[in-house]
Amino acid sequence: MTIKRLVAAMLLATGSNSVLAEDSFTVQDIQVEGLQRVALGAALNNLPFTVGDTVSDYSLSRSIRTLYSAGHFDDIKVLREGNTVIFRVRERPTINAIEFDGNKDIKEEQLLESLSGNKVEVGEPLDKTILKNIETGLTEFYHGVGKYQANVNVELTYLPRNRVNLKIKFEEGEAASVRQINIVGNKLFSDEDLLADIESKQDLPWWRFMSSDRYQKQTLQGDIEKITSYYLDRGYLRFNIDSSQVSVSTDKESVYIALNVTEGEQFTVKGIKFVGDLIGQDEFIKQILPLKDGQLYNGGLVTYTEESIAKLLARFGYANSKVRTIPQINDDTNEVELTINVEPGKRVYVRRIAVSGNTNTKDEVVRRELRQIEGAWLSNDALELSKQSIQRLPYIESVEFETLPVVGEDDLVDVGFKVKEQPSGNFNAGISYGNYMGLSFQIGVQQENFFGTGNSAGISLNTNKYQKSISMTYTDPYFTLDGVSLGGQVFYSDVDYSSAASNLEAYNQTRYGFGANVGYPINEYNRLNFGANYVVNKINSINEYDQLRHFRAVLLDAQNPDGGYHFTNYELTAGWVRNTLNRGLFPTAGHYLGASIKASTPNSDLQFFKTSFEARNYIPLSNDHAWSFLSKIELGYGNGYGDKNGYDYTLPFTENYYAGGQNLRGFESRIIGPHAIYRYADSVPGLPGSDQGSFPVGPEGDIYQVSQRSIGGNAMAIATLELITPTPFLSDDYRNSVRTSLFIDAGNVWDTEFDINRFAGLGVGQTNSRQPELIDYADPGLIRASAGVSLQWISPMGPLTFSLAKIIKKQEGDLQENFSFNIGTTF
């Protein structure tokens, strides 16, 4: 029996081998039919065998899967003719074009990026198996933003040479609105309290057209977190949202949201302890700790504590620290003990700092603003200070930085600062001819980033019938490595102010001189500036109005009363600036404070001082700083000191303050403030038959006349409130170069030395309809106000400002200017 079984087994084995031998064969040739775009070599490289190999039917079937995995073919068949293997393939069509139709919620750039991630892009073979996934994924996206009626279809148009066009058609439909939000299980707080601060709004009335009750899945998730935080911040540590349901109406136009909650009990903090490494800052951390033993548990304070400790550690180079609070809850006593676990990790150092994006500005100009140093430990504070310092440069539009880990090193990072530059100067040039001005030529250049050095340079040349001027300035903000600045200026001007367009009382002035200034940084935000100037003034052809009597008395040569006013002054200046603004131009956060004084030395021909103060404060109203609020105040006061020949020195009228135009929009330039007053001696007719035609009467019989032109004043106060808004119809890409705002300006310029009683009882000279009446120019309460809209643009020629304003309150003699255009001024 055993022998028979052995023989049977041998026969079966022999038969089996014979079958295998018949199924296997040696490949003599491989052919691929149907290739158009794919090269034969590329197809053969994906086969698991080659000519000369022994294969079986099983090997052939597996080769089909291998060819499919290459991603080139839609259909593959394998045939055998003798020892020749033949593959008949149909290539996948090549994507010729991708078109989108009907998409509004998703930009084409986002769609193309998403498709590219799925290897669906022009020039690539099309895998039709993923088209359904694309349709499903986009439809789910629309459902997530509340558009349950949305439908997405992919249409294919086949072209010659095995090409195909993709057209993705969108039917977005209308977004479903939140009809009702129900909270179930809340007893401690009402639905109104819990829903007051969430973003999802329910069944809004028509008059709240600025709000939206559109349902969005992500918004609901954020609202659930807000409700949870509401309870945790009030001590309800066991609060939980057990479930949330979103029901869609049959017409898919409305959704109903239900949240089931368990409120739990309030818990009190009993004990706070630290574990881990506090890097020697134990006492400091405990002092600033907002959590206190015995108070109600507050989830917001717990998160703030963790973030504060992490930020503190980051200041010392521990950028990858982990701070975690572990609560030990006692449900019997409703108390919780908090254990704050601090793991600082390794201290991280900066290996290299790279600067990019600066095509005009030299690297060293950006690098000298860095507060983070290569080789030092990484500090978040130093990085943020570096960003702010660079961004305050007037030729930098924006700055971003990122830290990149060094491969193979867990304690080293590289830092990259990417800057975006903006126009950094003003340019004007022109030639014109007019009946009044004659031939006029002007050219001017002011560059805040001279040849990319970060130095400021400017030259201005202007000549016409009534004005000839030239000035040159240069400032090096980093004359020394520690930020001491040095600058200087040379100037000359010869101006005839008799032009009506100047709004100033007529006179001719020749002025020339030179000066130097130096600045010293006190710290990151404060700076002191000092300067000295030599100035020569020559004034002729001035109309002798009454307010010049002191000026005339101390300067006029009694032997040459028609010789004009010649005076030389040696001026010293000092100033202080505090600047925490986030940008050099178009800031949206921070404040600017500046105070300065200019005074002539006692050996000057005129002894005077002039002070000024400016404060600007920007408060961002939105997280992206698209909305911001500006409050601004400008103050100025000047006067003379000492006396000469019994006459007190006063502030020279050439140094007076002016308002209107740029600093008080809606009023004509420099029109606000005291006007010139002319006082004449009156006369009476002579006796009949006498040779004497008339006789002058005494001073008490003088008459006066108020000029239409302003002479300025020695005191000024102007305030501005401005709401900075996104510019309509302009994308966010231009936010840092175009600014729109709504403003209110108010202020006054007055003369503290003016005495209206000098003109009491005097007669008024011949007047006309445009001649203003006399008012008390010493009264600071004569406020002017205006409101309007402003558009500012940092153009390639420099900052341009367009303002449209309406006067709210005016005074006698003020002139209106509804529209104004200025170059070189921004707020």
C-alpha cells in the first residue's frame, strides 16, 4: 500500500512540473502597440522583465499592474504570440487646457493650486479616476460654507492627438442662512448671553444689512470654542458640549443648529505649583503670574499664563519650549490644583541671517537695523524689534521674517528677512510760461534712500518771475555704527510774496545760509537732535502794517528808513522724538511724539525762540489693520526775548505759524490766522481860502483797514481725528501704498501780542465786499473746523495727497478750498 502511494505521488509531481513547464516560456521579443506620446523606452523600463527572461502567465498579469502604476495609460492588454509578448495600450490623454466657469467663492489661483496637488495640470496626463474625487471635494467645500445647493461637474472635450480640455462648471447657488440656534441644557446663562459674541448670527432682520447670517462650518467650530471659553473663564471646568447637530431645510436655504451642553459646577483654584526647568527665573515668573490661589478657575488666564512663560523663555533663546498646565480636579470640594510643567528644551542659536527682496537698498542698510545678531541665541523680542526698525524706514513697504531649522542641528536656526521696497523720494520738474510769472523752470529731487545707502539727499532749484531758490540737504543716519546721525544743508532763496496766490501780505525776501545737525539715539524708540544754522535775511518792499511796529523799531535804520530790513541770526535747535510707529509711511499702529525748540543766540540781530510739539497715535481697529484710528495734535508757540532801545523783541513775522491747506484741509493755504491791519492818520479840510489843503487829526482820529491777506501768528493749535479705511475697489496688495480716510480737522492760529484795544473807537477805512472785519486775533478760541475724505498714494514721484473737504466752522476772512492736492505729505 505504501509503495502504491509513493508511485502515485511521483506521478502527480511529474504531471505538475509538466504543466508549469508548458505555462512558462522564454521571452524572445516585447512589442508595445498604441504608443503616441510615451516613448517606447519609458514603457519598457516599467516592465518587470526583459528579453531573455523566463516568464509565466502569472508574471504577465502582474506586468499589467506595473504598467498602470506608471500613470501613462488608461487601458492595457497583454497578448502572447509564440515567445513574443505584445502589450496593446491606450494612453491617457494629455491635458491641453483647464477652464473654470461659475466660480465666485473660490479664486482660480486656489483651484489651480489644488488641482496641481492632485497632478491635474496642463501638459500632464489625465487620470480620470480622480475626477470624481475632485467633484466630491469641491462640493463638500461649498457645503462647508453653507451652499448646500452647489453642484460641481467636470466636462471633458477630446481633441486630436489624444489631447483633452477640462472645464469645471460650478453652480454655487445661494448660501443657507442660520434660521435658529438652540442651546439645550444651559441653566446658568441664557441663550442671549452665550450667543452675544459668536460670529454665527440667526435670522437677522433686513435692516441689519451690514451683518451676515450665512452658515459656515468653520465659523460654527469657532463659535463652539467661544462658548466653551465662556464657561471655562467663569470657573466651569467640567463644562462640555456633548453634541452639535446641523439640520438643513428641505429647500436647502436654511439651517438649524442645536448644541447640547453640560454646564457642571464652578471650581476654585487651590494651589499652583511648577515642575520642570524655569531657567533661573522662578521668582520673576511667580511675581507676574496672573493666576492666584483661592480665585475661580479661569481658562483664559491659564492660556495667558502658558503663553507668557513661553514668551519669556523665548527671550532667552528657548524658542521650542513647551508649557503645559495639568489640572488635578477634586469633584468633592469643587477645587482644582494646577501643576504648570515647563520644558524649555535646548537653547536655540542663530547661525545665519539672510536678507532678500531689497533690489535698490544695500544689504548693510537693512542689516544695521537688525536687533537679532548672528551667533547669539534666538530671541523673539529681538526679531520683532528688528522687523519694526526695518519697517520704520521710509523706503520699506513691508517686512516679514521666518526661522528655518538647520538640518541635522536641533539647536541652530537660520533667519530670513524678506523686505518689500517702495518709492523713497519725490521728483518734480517743469518749464512753463505765463503773463505774470514769465518763463518758469523748476526741478527738485528728494531721495530718502540715496543710491541704496539709506542716506537722505535732496536738491531743489526753482526760478521764475517772482521766485529764485536753490537748496541742498544731506543726512547720514548712521554716521557712526551706534546710530549717531550727521547732516547739513545749504540754501538760497529770493521770493516776491506779492502774488495773490500766496495769501500772504506782500514783501520781498532774500534768504540764504547753511547749517548742520546731529542726532543721538537714547534707546530703541527715543532720539535727541541738535543743530546750528547761520541765516541771513533781507526784506524789502514790505507794506508797513500795524503789527510790524516792534519789528520795525528794533531793526529799521533811522538814517535810511527806505533801506528795508537786514538781519543775521545764529540759530540753535534741539529736539526730542519718540517713535513706536509700525511703519515709516502709512503706519497703522503705535505713536509718534516730537518736541523741538529753535532759538537765536543773544549776538543775533533778532532774539527769539520758537517751539513746536506734535503727537500722533494710531489705534488699529481690526486684526489685519485695514481699519485704524488716528488722533493727531500740533502745537506751536514762539516769541522774542530781551529788548532793544526800549522795545521788546517779538517773533519775526517770517517765522510765524500758518494754517490752512495741508494742516487744516478745506481752507485755502495759509489763510487762517491774523490778518494785516493798516492804520492811517485821518485829516480834516483846511480853512476856506487857505493855502493849506488839509490838516491831520490826532492819533485818536486814526482809521484802520483789515487786509484780505494773512500774516500768520506766534501760536498754533491744530487737532485731527481720522478714520483710516480700506480703499474701495482696490485689492489688499495696494494697502501699503494707497490709503483712504475720513477726517475732521480743527484748530486756530493766533497772535498772543495782538491788542484789539489799540483800534477801539477808531474809524474804519474804505471797505469792499471782500474785505474782512476786525476780530480779536489774540483769541485762541476762534476755532476753525472742517471734515472730509482724503486719498493718499505713494507714487513713483513721491507721496500724493488728494483731499475733498467741507468747512464746518469758519471765522471772518477765511477762504474755502474744497479740493486740495499736495505732494510730499502723508499721515
